[in-house]
Amino acid sequence: MSLLNRLRKSRRKNGEINKPEFFSKELGETYEEFWDGMAQSVEGAYMGVAGKPFGETATEENLDEHGRQTVEVISKKIELKPDDVVLEIGAGVGRLAKVIAPLVREYHGTDISRNMIDHARRRCAGINNTFFYHAATSDLSLFPSSKFDAVIFQVVLIHLDREDTFHYLEEARRVLKPEGRMWAQFYNLLHHGGWEEFRFAVNHGIEQGGKVRGRVQCYTHLEVRKFIEEAGFAIDETKSHLESVKQNFDFPIPDLDWEYYLIAVAKPKS
């Protein structure tokens, strides 16, 4: 869900001291501080990962349905199998985990925020093949090489600085098995929707008195291709959507933000 659609103000009432707004610079300067701040409450955590699913305030039900529609696309694109061991970076509140876990042997999810992980564990309680980890740094040093059959980046790379994005992609290459598959989602700077996101981030940063740690960061199709290939991947052109502006999706999009997605499906280079 776009930052334009996610940003909402949250103030204490009855004369109490104001707490930071959602997506405020006050939440913190580091990834961990910022997303922990967002996820202090259920409301903030859900706003951070999904905004308003289907235009409505997030509930357990519509969050699950939004996750189901997203996983339906991802699972087909990277061909999830019952024996797969899957890693999602930026697992958030387990929006995708609840849907992916029944499809595979093991689901593993990391997040930079302990609070997000706490929400995910609560939401996935009783699903025995889900494993969640707090990742204190922007890498996958928790895991050995060649452990996973699939790695998923959904609505996470758009919140990272380019250096961290590329390092995560390199780490994904390391932890994937030679025959593994990767899904990586970005926002398209050249699409008018992506450009609006970028302009909003500029204006929001000015209003906040500096860059907001959780701001949306956009890419061009050429940048995505460069990052993916230099990280050691071969892009599957038949399953990716990396046109310069408008994508010819071969599936119904779960929400309008997908119109300015760039999607790379890739495998490690041999």
C-alpha cells in the first residue's frame, strides 16, 4: 500500500502529550527505531504494512484477504511447492505468512522491528511451520548459505536506501539454493503513480524537517535490472514485469498500487 494511502495522523486526546504521527521523523532515525515506533500499536503496525486494505480500515479479516490475493500472485510467479523452505524479508505482521505457510514445508520471516515480529507471532499462533526472527541489521547473517528454495521481498525494498537494498539482494543470492527463486517488488519512478510517491516523500520530508526513515523510495526499470543482475541473479523475463512505464500484468491486481509496481522474478546465476 502506497505511503500516500497509508499516512494518517494519530494524536492523543483530552489534552495528553502528543505522540508521533504515523510515518513521522520523530519515530526514529534508524530502521529499527522507526518501524518499532510504527508497530507500538496494532493500528500502527497494520497501517505500516497495508494501509487501508480495499479502502477500509485494516481488520484481521481484510488484512488476511489482502494477503491472500497477494500470495496468489507470488506463489504462481515463483512456483511455490509443498516441500519448499521459504524466506520473507520484512515479514511485518505476518500478512503473507498466514497464507504462504500452508503451501510450503517451512515459512521463515525476518523483520527489523521486534514489535512487528510480536504481532506476526500472535497472528500466526498455531501455525507450526512458521518461524519469525528479529533481524537487528540489514542483512541475512542469521542464515547459512543455500538454505532456502525461495526468497520474497514484498513492500520492503521500497522503504530502504539503495545501498541496503543491494546488500539485501546480494544476501538473498547467498542464502538461496542454486535452483532457488526470488520475488522482488519495487515502485516505478517513471509511472505517474510512482512519481507522485516520490514527490510526496520530498514534500513530507520538508514538512518534517528532514528525511523520514520509512519514506518510500522509487526506482526505474533499468535500475532494478542493474541491481538484480549485479547481485548475481538472472531475471526470468517470462514472469517479471519490468517494462519502462506500464506493465502488462497477466493476473488481476489486488489493489491500484500494483499499477506502478516493478516486479522481478529471478534465479541465481549459475
